[in-house]
Amino acid sequence: MPLAMNREVFITCAVTGSGGTQDRSPHVPRSPQQIAESAIAAAQAGAAVVHCHVRDPETGKPSRDPALYREVTERIRDSATDVVLNLTAGMGGDLLFDGTEAMGRPSPRSDMAGAAERVAHVVDCRPEICTLDCGTMNFNEADYVMVNTPGMLRDMGARMRDAGVRIEIEAFDTGHLWFAKELVREGVIPAPVLVQLCMGVPWGAPDDLNTFMAMVNNVPADWNWSAFSIGRNQMAYVAASVLAGGNVRVGLEDNLWLDKGVLATNAQLVERAVGIIERMGARVITPAEVREKLNLEKRAPS
């Protein structure tokens, strides 16, 4: 297929994530203040969008506490730095079991919540964008299932839509894109449609280029899309995504390293991505341009 390189690229920085990385780098932010400050620094380095999870400030473990989301939201909005806020809604669907002979009951370590609870912070904070993981999937980091049933996704998506928040589909495999198209057809996800192609996350779509292009070719022509890969391939996917016509995501949620043996900050990862994009002959666009492109409503400071 002919190349259709994207010449007007926006960068998303995934600031902290919900993985067990809090003790692997001192740069992974934990408290709302640290998360907001890291997000603002990423925006100053060139990220138009910041994608935020929250963590327990003491332990660094992932959290769904709406008060933590509220503090992150207010700190970012009250800053002098303009950036599009994107909050996760991926928590609350973690199903674990206590071994293969105890499958009749979930482990108490599971974190399963109803649709209203899973999106409560989105309805309260009203970010410009929030994520919707469009499928159930096994994850390698722990022996658990990320549960997102069709009914749950329809319910969560409708609540996001009704709150006036742009939905970012997170697709970890081609089947997730298939179901996302159905949600768009049903009106659960309104236009303009935004999708993030999540590559190399075990056990979703591997990040080889054949699989990547299969994912890209399953994205409708009128959708807006970005892509990322995790770990050492994060920066390679900046180039691959731009070359294939998409936007990019970097950040400590997906990769801790700037170079071999050198731990990164979010701002450094964004700066590296900006350099790659500009050397390819493309331009990094601003938060205001992203709002116009995606028909977003900028929220006022608290």
C-alpha cells in the first residue's frame, strides 16, 4: 500500500499507568501533585494530550479513588500550561483467581466494579477525553483477566457520551476494533471517533509491523488514531505510527527507559518523540489544534 504519512501529529503522554512500575523508577509519579507536575512538564515538552491514571500516594499502587482524580484534574487545569486532559476508565474490571483449581470463585484480590462506579470520576471531573478498553483480555503482568463485556462497554460508553466526554477507544487486538465499530454504528461512541492502537501488550496484538498494519487497515478512514508500543520499541513506534498516518503516544505508563541504563522522565520521552517527528518532516500540533480536530470542549479551571 502507498505511504500516507501524517504531517500534523499530536503527541499523547501516558503519565503513570496502573502497572507495577512504581518501585522500578523514581520518576514514576505517585501522588496527585507528582502526577500533575509530570503531566504539565510533558505538556511543556510538546505533548498536546496527557493520559492520567492515579495511584495511592503512599504505596504507589493503582487506585480508583475519585478524590485523587479530582485533585489531579484541578492541579492540571489550574496550571498556566494548556493541555488536553485524558483520564483512564480502565480500572474496576480486574478478575483474579486463586489458582487453576479454584475457578469457581474470584480471588478477593479482584477489583470488579459496576459501570457507574467505573466511570464515576469521569462524570465528576469531565475530562476532555477518557478511555474505553473495547474488549476482554488476558494480561501477562499478573494472572488476571481484564473484563470488559459487551454490556458493560455499552453502559460505560453511554455514560461517557452523556457526560460530554470524547471517548478514546483503546484497542489491544483486531477484535476490539470490530466491536468498537459496532458501538459507533449503535451511536454509543459519537463522531469524531478516536482510537488508540495498543501494540506489544501481552497477550494482545504483538508489535511486529505486519500485525500493526493489520490493525491500521482495520481503522475506518474517517477515524482519528494513535498508536504505541511498550518498552524498547516505544520510540520505533513513534516513527512507525507517523509513517502509517497516525499520531503517537509515549510516556512512563508504557516505557521507563530513555536509553540503555538511563531511566526517563515523561518530559524526556516527549522531547525524544518531538525530535523524531520533526526530523521526519512532520509538525507537532498544539492542544488548541487537537481540540479543533476532535471537537473538544476546553474545561474551565476549578
